[in-house]
Amino acid sequence: MILSTSVNTQKIAIHYLYAALGTAIFAIIYEIFSHQVYSNYMIFAFLYPLLGLIFYGICLLVPKMTPCDLVRNLLACTILTLTLGSIFKGVLEIYGTTNSLTKYYDYASLILGILTLVFYLVQLFKPQSK
């Protein structure tokens, strides 16, 4: 079944916490070796996994909001794309160059985010079968 909800919400929230911490540590180490050149994209890249942590924290408080497997996977892809795009833009900014291909991270994130939202709303408002 596509819209099954066989997840351990607490475990997923902890994974997002680890992802946020790992991203922050990576950014700190990268900035240490960047010769006093900083990038907001790199500094704030940890906020995207933190959004996942906040979402699943809310799901722990309101179990009816727990997403199905499809939504969970789309959300993970959205957050991963946003995080990697931010880190990539930060690396390029610290290096002192730009690349026109970075806009595709934004487009992919937007498409994935819209799909996530649409399927999540379908799941929330779908009549419960007994």
C-alpha cells in the first residue's frame, strides 16, 4: 500500500537531529580552513535538517499528523536537496566563483517540496477506511 504509515517517528526525529549536527560540524570545520572567508549558505545549511526535526517533533505530539511512507521519503529528498544545494553554493561562494547550475537545486527542491505538500495534504484529508 502506498499510503501506509509504518514508521518510528522518534527514530526519524533523532536522525534529523544527527543530520543537523553533522551539517553544522561540517560547516564549522570547512569555515575554519577557508582562510577567513565565510558563506551564509554554508553557515545556515544545518537549518534544513532542523526543519525535519521540528516537523517530526510535532508529529510526536500529534500522532494523527505522522506522514505515510511516500510523504516521508519525499520530505527526506526535499531536505537532502536543500541541504546539499546550500552546501554546494557555500563551497562555490567561499572559493570565490559562481555556477549557473546551482539554480537547479532550487528548482528540484521546489518541485519536491510541492509534491511532498500535495501528497501530505491528500493523506491528511483522505477519508479513514475501517
